[in-house]
Amino acid sequence: MSFKNILIAFSLFSFVPAFAEPALEQNSTAETIIEANKTEKLPLDMQRINQLLVQKETLEKELSENNIWSKIYSNYHTYKELEKQQIILDETIDRLEKIKRKTQAQKEEYQTAQDTKITLLGKLQLLREYEKDPFKKFLTPPEIAAVPKVDSPFALISAVSYREKLQSDMEEYNNRYESLYHIVEKFKQKQLLLKKLLKLDPLNIVFINEQQDTIDQIKTFIPVLEIFKTTKNVYSKKIDEIELKLKNDIQREIQRTMMIGGIILFFIFLLFFIKHFVKKYMSEDERFYAINKALNISFVSILILTLLLAYIENVSYLVTILGFASAGIAIAMKDWFMSLMGWATIVLGGAIHVGDRVRFVREGVEYVGDIVDISMLRMTMHEDVNLTSYMTNRRAGRMIFIPNNFIFTDMIANYSHSGLKTVWDGIDFVITFDSDANKATHIAKEITKKYSKGYTEITRKQLNKLRSKYGMRNTNVEPRIFVHIEPYGLKISAWYLTNSYATMTLRSTISVEIIARIQEEEKIQLAFPTQSIYVDKNVPRPEIGLDTINPPQGL
């Protein structure tokens, strides 16, 4: 056999043990131990050794179960061994590449080395994360999120949740440190057991190798444990600092919330206290609803102002923002803004109150009803049965919502302004030209005066009160009768004062009474659209004394 073939065979034999399985190595080591024992013929304390082996087996079981650190170290150790094998393999491939004329055996060795390198690179790629700092991922503490700002009662929930998360992260990090510390202590115990075993059996190669591996593991884990301890202390202090700050912020916010809650409760108590007295002494007053509404609005305004002053740090900044925003709001929400201004005008001006009977016209349609509510954006009116619904709409009982801005753009009539709850109502009827007009006017005046007497006295008193507020000249409240010439006869128009909320009732009563009285008179005939033809007969002239007819009162 040539020297070159001997060199190739020696290279192959030196290369194969690098990829041998640990089991083969242990078997060879066991055989070596047996041979050494046979050779030395030293007495061994087998009972003590067995006891130590049982302890060692129990310790190794504890190290292998749920031990992430040992797994990381094992992968790291495997990666380093694969790197050493790669160095040896690269040297072999370089040596074979330098041979220009290779023998068949060298070619096969070169091809085998190339295939083995491909497999080896694949393994290294899978374990690439263990190349540098394999424990870095487990040494890095959990990321601390941004600390929430406790500036409102709702932020208390997020702050408490944040504290719980910090405590959970800290507990998990401490458990990680405790597990590493526990592993290091177990390795130290294993090292002591191996020392005791080597004292009893100093030639045991397995114990020698295990002791060396244990020492290497301890040397690897001790610096990691020190770094972990330092990192944990820094992380713990940072968590303590954040928790202390959060605790102070939470206590401050709780105190502020309690103070604001006390203020709100005080105003609620004050509101109910005032409402109780208002209801007790003014429940029958027409101003009760308006006062009650004003109290509610005042309470809401005070509540909003209190919350704004409490939770807005820079009030001037808010005022500036609202100043710039108000122009855009006024343009984009013109009707809404005008309704707010209309509400202020209605409330402060007192032109319309809840309970007033009003009339307004919109797009040619008349609506008459009672105001049942005045909110910041609209008035709510309940349409009642009245002359307008009788003659025009032919329906009533609807809830009609009137935007407050109509106060600026539409004519709104108030039938019951400032306590004046009476209005003038008129009944018209036509008699023939030859009827006794004087008698008819007397009947109309007598009946209207009879039924409107109570309203006349009420109106007189109310008008006397209004003279100090308005420049009222004509305050005559007696029934008024007017006579006009119409194509089919004389129209008699009787006007009288009646309750603005019940005009139809009195109108019906007076109409029936007038018709009944006129039907009793022989000289009075009701006229309607008719025609009379006179053939060879003089046209009768009406017997009427114009000088005896009462002149119209007022204009």
C-alpha cells in the first residue's frame, strides 16, 4: 500500500468520529472503564456509587423536565460542535481541491465531503439563531408600553389595567430569573455529585466527561445569570418608579373625582330643594313651567361648566379653539345657531311662554294651538279645535314643531300674551233689506253682552295692567255691532270678547241664541243668495231709520 493511500485512509478514520453518535461514544467509554477496572483491580464502594448515581439520575431528570435553559444551551452547544465539524470539513475539501490528479478514492472522498457539507450547512441554517447571544431573547425584559395619563375618571380603568399588566410582566420575568437560578444551582449540585463519584471511581471516563460538560455549562450560565440579575434589578426599579407615579396619579384623580362628585351632588340637592318650594308655592302659577325649565337648564349649564373647569387644563386654549370654531359653526349650522338665538330671545324676551295659544303661518298654511314645550331648538305646539281648524284645515290635534328661528322670519300671533287670555271673536249674519235692522242689532248686542260679560270684566282688568307696558289707546271691551250693505241684504257683524282657548264653544252658543231670537221676530228675515222678480208691482223700500242705528264703535 502506497503512502498516499495510507494518508487518505487515516483522514477518513479521523473524519468519521466527528459525526459519530453520542451512544457509540458512551459504549466505547463504558468498555474503557471495564478494561481499566480489570487492569487496575481497585476496590470500589459500589453501594455508595449506586446511591450517588440515583441522586444524579433524579437531578438530571429535574434538569431535563421543562428546562428551557438547558434546551437553549444544548442547541447552542450543538451549533458550536457543527461549526467545528465545518472547519474540519472545509480543511479536508481544501486539501483535496489542491490535488490536481485525484485517485478514484480521493474523488469519492471529495464528493462525500461536499455532500456532507451541504447537510451540515442545512443544520447550521436551522440553528442560526443560536450563533450569537442565544439567551438574549430570554434576558430581554418585556417592553414597557407608554404610561397612560390619568386625567379623568375613565382613565382610572386604563391605569389600573396598565398596573396589572406591569405586575404580570414583572412576575413572569422574575419566574424566568428564578428558573435560571434554579438551573445553575442544579448544575452545581451535579458537579458536587460528580466530584464524589470521581473520588470513588477516579478512572471513570464517563464521570470525567460529564464533569467537564457540567463545568462548561456552569461557566456558560454564570455570566448569563449575572447579566440577568443586573437587568432584572434595573427593570424592577423602573417598574417600581412607574407604579409609584401611577399610584399617586390614581389617588389624585380619585380625590378630584370625589370632590367634583360632591359638588354635583350639592347642586342636585339644591336643585330638588328649590324645585320642592317652587312646586309647593307656585304650582298653580303660569310661570311654574318656565321656572322649572330654567332650573333644569341652569343645573345642566353649571354641571358642564364644572366639568370643563375641572378636566380642561388650559381653559384659554379651549376658548381660542371655540372662537375659531364658532365662525364655521355659525355658517355650517346657520339654522341650528339661529334656533339657539331664537330660544334665547324667547326665554329672555318673554314674547311666548309655555301654555300660550299662538298662531303662525307657514307656506300659506295656518296653525293655531297651545305651546306645550320650548326647547333650545324648537317649540312644540298642540293643535286644538278652533275656528282656523274648522274653516281652513279641517283637522286638529296634531303636534307641530316650530323651529325657534321662526321668531325672526315669520309672523307669530300670541292669543294669550302677558296673561291676556281673551280675544275678539265675531259672528256675521245677513238680513233682508226690508227687515228691521235696528231690532236685529239690538238682539245681537243683547245676546253677545249677556254671554261675554265675564270675559269683558277680565279683559278690562288685564288691559289696565298692560297700559304700563304698552302704549295702548283703545281699551273699549264692550261688545261691538256693525251693519254693512251686502249684495243680498244687510250684514250684521257682532264682535265680543271670549276665552282664547274656547272660542268655538261660545261662538256656537251665541249663534244658536241669535238665530232663535231672530226667528221669533216677524219683521226680521234672514237673507241668503236669492233673487226677487216684481211684475206690475212697485219694489218695496226698506223701512230703516239710519239715525237710530248705533254708530260703529272703534275702527
